[in-house]
Amino acid sequence: MTTDGTGTGVTAQALASLRGTADPRLRELLTGLVRHLHDFARETRLTQDEWERAIAFLTATGQSCTDTRQEFILLSDVLGLSMLVETLSGDRAPGTTESTVLGPFHMTESPVRALGDDIDLVGGGETCVVSGRVRSADGTPLPGAVVDVWQADDKGYYDVQQPGVQPAGNGRGLFTADAEGRFWFRTCVPAAYPIPTDGPVGGLLRATGRHPYRPAHIHFIASAAGHTPVTTHIFVAGGDYLDSDAVFAVKQSLIQDFAETDDAPLAQEFGVPNPFRHARFDLVLERAA
């Protein structure tokens, strides 16, 4: 193999080695990856030492992954790649719920719960009810739709971050909408929190002078027969970090009021003390092609 000082010969041979890839989409992805990686190395004049440090960083990222922690998703999140892929894939019909990132904490199955159940198994936070309806883009309710919910507690921690402190399944629930597509559950108002910073991704944030915080939010995945599922959040209006989310996931349509509600009959219906915080949020799904 001969090459000049720019390494274009290496790039040409690497690209040529992919021509026999049987899957055309895999061939397209790998060809683009090799081309852009090689161009990056040329553009930045990547040194051997820098390359070795990058390999060590990626190795440490993989070694930080566990059954309940996905450091690679976290890395993708803080680089904006997760949100970019979601944006490129999220071409939904007008009026449907906007999607956003999955995040690194959807690592365990949510326990099946009845409508109206309390997913705050620890207590101590500000009481909140979240209610809404799952419907199609034309307004038709979707009875039996499944709503998967997970959130941090009022101190900003997920259950998987505090085994032995929070019971497994705290802040999580798998709900089935009623005959009118309605869902509702009790919880606490979540807190803003820092993404985990004790691993390689935290070191990257410190090296770049970035804060690790996410605004307060609740995650949802909604699905129904004949419709495309949506992965989304609702963000607590008026909270911190809405303009500087560490993973770039805030969309204006997903910012919701968790309004203080003084309504004794409604509080009794929901089984919460009066007054209480109430967030109303419909999940609007697009019909599958």
C-alpha cells in the first residue's frame, strides 16, 4: 500500500473494502462513517496520542455501562446526537405530540399499575396528579392505549440510582387508558437533576465547562393499535434549565403547567389532599402507515 501525506490512499482502500457489503443500507452507513471519520482526522490533524486517549475514553464508556446504566446513551445525549437522530426521525403529522429523547434511565420495566395509582412510593414530595387522554390526530380517543411513565423523585434521583433507598419501580408505571382513552396517576412534582457525572461523560462535561443539569420532567411512551408510538417528556413550566438542558431535549410544546389546583371535589376524586398540583397533557398519536 502506498499513500501520500494526507492518507487519502488509506481512505480509498478502506472504502473499497466495504463494496462487498451485502446489505445496501449497512454499506451506506459504514461508507459514510469511514469517510467522515477519515476527513475528521485529516481536518483536525489527529495525533497518535489523541487517538489513544479517544480509544481509552470509549473503552471507559463501555465499561461504565451496567444493567441499569447506559453511559453510551448518555454520551450520545450530551453530544446532541440523540436529539438530532430523534429530530431526523420525528417527522410527524401536524397536531400530534412531539417526540424527544428516551434518556438513559429507561433501563427497567415499569410495573403495571391501575389508573389513579400513586407511582411515588416514597412520599415527601409535593403531591401532583397527571391526567390526560390518548387520542388519534383526528381527535378519536384510543381506548386501551398503553402509557409507560418514568420520572425522578422530588430530589432528582431515579430508582435505579438509589437501590436500597428507593424501592424498585419508584416513579414508574405502566397504565392502560380507559374506554375514553383517558389516563391519570398520582405522583410527586419531579425535580431538576444532574445527569450522572461520576463516569467518562461527566469528565467530558467538566473538560468542556458545561453544567450537567436537566430541567424537571416526566417521561412517557404512548402506544396504541394502528398508531405509531411516541417517546416524549413533559417539562415543568417555570423550572430551571429549560433554556440549557444538558441533552438539548426541550421543545416548547412539551412545557406544561403543573398548576396549583384548589378544588376539593376533584381532589377527593383523585384521592389527594386539597390543594394539589395538576398537570394535564394529552398524548396525540399518528396513524401508522
